[in-house]
Amino acid sequence: MEAITAAVSAFNNKYWYVVMALLFTAGVWFTIRTVGVQVRMLPEMVRSVTAGSQKGFENDGVSPFRAFTISAASRVGTGNVAGVAIAIVIGGPGAVFWMWVLAIIGGATAFVESTLAQLYKQKGPDGFYGGPAYYIRDGLRAPWLATIFALAITVTYGFVFNAVQSNSISESVQANWGVSTTTAWIVGIALAVITGLVIFGGVRRLSAVTNVVVPVMAVFYIILAIIVLALNITEVPALIGLIVGHALGFQEVAGAAVGMAMIMQGVRRGMFSNEAGMGSAPNAAATAAVSHPAKQGFVQSLGVYFDTLIVCSATAFIILLSNPAYGDGEALGMAVTQNALQQAVGAWAGPALTVIIFFLAWSSMLGNTYYGEANIRYLAGKRADAAITVFRVLVLVCVVGGALGSVALVWNLADTFAALMATINLVAIIPLGGLAVKLLKDYERKLKAGMDPGFHISDLPEARNVALWQDTPETAPLQK
């Protein structure tokens, strides 16, 4: 097992330089092309996430907010708690700075990929669906690459990332009630049962659960973080200085990684957490019934900020207040955060975090499973229903396996598959990004004209092979 972990880690250490270059190139390029959409359109992001479903299509898709919670369910999970801890312990405080940077520039990438997913979405008996496989096939006209992506995301989210979430829940429980194989088995089987009850109910049952669980648990966690910060408010300016100073080389931290290794930890954990550019959130974005593709692009950009700038930052401050030991490559992510919380507010915080991380990680499993199902539908075509049933059973097997697995191996595998997914998606959206930029301009033009922007395909004739958005009264621009 140690040899496999070492081999996977060695691959990641080299290949992630390629992924990091792609992420920053795409983020900066899309920020320039959209004139900083992720900053200047923040009011529209807030307005879009609270908007209702498109009139006339309420039964064909979920609301923008429900689509947001499906993606947030996948984003807000162990990456925000265990992942941040791993980044800090291995890479030092400066890794948090690079998570922030990736989130800010990644907001533009998230807008582009989710807008493209809306443009190329499909309509099935259960509602709208879509994602990178569809815009790669229809927009880029590269069905072979779409198939590779669909396979990659199915394995990554359905199996590997679900094992990560299960592993973190199991680790958290064992940190409070003792490490044992029996405990791990109990956790794994219990998770498999409750996950099965939801995922076999389809996207509507899944979104109904995430619609409640994600906001409530995220708010509880943020409140817990606010309590910790309030008790240590005089230390916060120094923490921010520590993060920025270490990232820019003004301060050194004994034992922590420096230079590219520090940046790498921030980028890896940042992308695992907010998923901007990875091609996962577009699968959720495509399910929404909105009147203009750009609206769900705004929603998913907001999701990146919520995930990293709020939830991940909360975790970072909690951990840094505990003065953790840096440079320990064997450190356990969840245990670090739990110990920091208990040190700050008392022993009760350990079980409290276990409950929070249980619901956040479990909701991530639900979101992850939907991403896999959306791409099984692409791969299997007319036989999708049977294939999805098999897929769901395999997901439950991986949930049990993750609870029993090694922390280091599970996280290294997550990095490997995330890197492969991101590479394919970024290679696709860079040439297709011009369509998203034109959709943004179309949205802004209609907004300035006093409309609630709507879209129909005649507004963007250069878009090829678009299945929906035809010239109908429902998709025409709506007057205020």
C-alpha cells in the first residue's frame, strides 16, 4: 500500500505543474476576456441565485438555487475542512493565500464552463441535464474527447471522491470514539444505506436534500468559526499577515514547504474544494431552468467565492490559531482541524465538528453521485437507466471502501483524477470560451435595455449543434 501511495504521489508532484499552468492561464485569460466578470457582476450573481425557475419550464428543471446547492453539496465538504488542514500542515500558511488567488481568478473560469453547460444542455424525461461531455461533443465537435471526459468524471466523482468523503467521515468519528476496524465498518455501512435511500430517488430527491442540508450545515460551521475568531479577535490581523507574508516570502515558517511546493498545495486543495475549471459544477449548472445561460454562470461563480473565500478561510483561521506543526507529510487532515477546534473552544467542539462534517461530506457524496450519473447518461444513451442502477450500486461499494481506506492514498488518488479531469475540461473551454463571452455581452446588452435577459439561439448564430434555446415565447427575452 505504501509503494502505491508513493508512486501516485510522485506522479502528482510532476503532473500538477501542468494542471497549475492550465488553471492560471485559463483564469487570467477569461478574466481579461470577460473584463473581470467575477468581480463586476457580483450583484447579478446574488440576484441570479435567488431567482425562480424560468417561466414555462418549472417542471423541466430545478431552480437556480437548487442547482447551486447540488454543486455546493459537492464543493462544500471535506475539501473545506480536511483539505485546508492538509494544505496548511504540508505547505504552510502561505498555501491559503494561493487558494484565495485561485478562487478569485477561477471565478471567471467557473462562469465560462457553467454558461457553456447551460447553452449545450439537453432535455430528458426527468428534466434538463448536461455538462462538459455535451459541450465538448457538440461545441468542440470532439466526441472522442467527450467520451474520455465522461469516463474520467464518472470514476473521479462516483468512486474516488466519494471514497474521500467517506474516509473523512470515518476519520472524524474515529478521532472521537477511538480508532478501530469495527468503527470504520459501521460508519461505511451506515453511510452506504442512507446514501442509497437518496440517490435511488433521482435528481429531484437529491436536490431536495441538498437544498436543506448544505445551507444549514455550512451556516453552522461558519457560526462555529465566528465563535472561535471572536474569542481570538486580536489575533486575526496577525494571521492574515502570516498567510500573506509566508506566501510572498516575507516570513518563513520552520518546517513548512516553500516556493512552488507551497503554491502547489494551495492550488491542489483549492481546486479540490471550489472545483473551478475541473468540469464538475457544469453538470449541476445544466439542470437549472433559467431564461439565459449566463444566469447560471453567475450562480456558479458565486459558489466558488462561497466555498473558498468564506468556508475555507474559516477553517484556515481556526487551524492557524492552534499554532500547528508544519511540514508533517503524514498529518491527518480532519484530526488537525478537530484538535484546533477543541483547543479553541473546548472538548465539545470535536463531536460538534463530527456532526457537521458528516452532513457536509454526505451531501458531497450526493452531489458527486449526480455528476457521475449525468455522464453515465451520456455514455450509455438509451440504456442509461440500467447503467445508472449499476453505477449507484458501485458507488455504495466505494463508500464502504473509503471508510476503511488509507488517508494518504485516498487523497493522492483524488489529486490524480482531479488533475486528469481538469486537463480535459480546460483544453475544451479555452477555445469554446468565446461563446460564453458573447453570451455575457448579450446578457449585459439586454439588462441595460431594461429587460430581464432571456436568450434564444438566433441571438448567437455562431453556436453550433445547440439542442435547446429555440425561438419560442418561453425563451424569448422577457420585458420588465
